[in-house]
Amino acid sequence: MNDDPTRAVDREDGDRDRALRVIGWFIGTTTTRRYEVLDRQFVDGGSVQQHVLRADGVNGAASTSTRPTWRHC
């Protein structure tokens, strides 16, 4: 088994298990994390959101991830 949580997985691995591995990996490789909501719109059946995730790595590197609009139900 590949221990890299960001790798592509088979459906049988399950979305929940993969999400938990990614979260564990992210917490373990960062020292601080900030989540900033840029925009949120409510639509029938859920919402659409754009956000920025900022983090500082254990090695001192800073990272910013701007995510495109995402539908949450």
C-alpha cells in the first residue's frame, strides 16, 4: 500500500478513509493553519463557496491554496 495520502485511490478505499488520511497528513506536515472564506452563496440544495487555505509547514515553508468555487450540500 502506498502511504501517500494525496495519491489517487480506488473507489473501494472509500472517500471517508481517504479524507481522514489527507487531514492527518496535513495536520502532521503543518504547524499553523488558517481558513478564509472569500465568498459564500446559498443556492437550492446547498451552497457555493470560495475559500483560501493558508498553512505554515514544519520546515518553515508557507503555502497558500486558493480553491475554486465548490458546491456544498
